[in-house]
Amino acid sequence: MRRPENIKMEEFLKANGIKAQAKYFHKGSMKGCWSIYGKDQKWTYDLLDKMDGLGFLDFDGKPLNWYSGNGGNFSVFVRGHEEFLNEEVM
């Protein structure tokens, strides 16, 4: 079963022209980050600008940049949009 916050994030991204899967990390070394992944998509400047415009920051709280993508693929760890989190799991 998929978690509600991940579904909400995917719907938000889709409404803003980004087709991707999302997963929020509640525990571990990436706690507080979203993993956002677009299958078979490249990390482009257009995509970087869209993500930046939506208010996302890199996993370390810095602005997204060309090297935020994973080897040129659309696979990023980002912070932002905690409003999608289910309060019960915090």
C-alpha cells in the first residue's frame, strides 16, 4: 500500500507538469527528504528550473543545480513541501 504523502506529492508534481514517483523518508540518513524519480527521464535544465520554481531544495538545503540529478538521470533527493506529510507518522 502506498503512503498518502507520496501520492499527494506525485499528484502535485503531475499538476505542475512533472511525471515522477515520490517517496518521503521518515527515518534514516535521508530523514526529511523526498526521493523523486522520473523513469527513463534525463535531468535537464528545464526540469531543474521547474523543480526550483516549485520551491524544492537539494538534500542538504542548498539550491538545486546541474549535479543534483543522479548521473544525468531524473533521480533527486530534495527537501520541501512538508504540507503533504501525514501528521500521524511524524
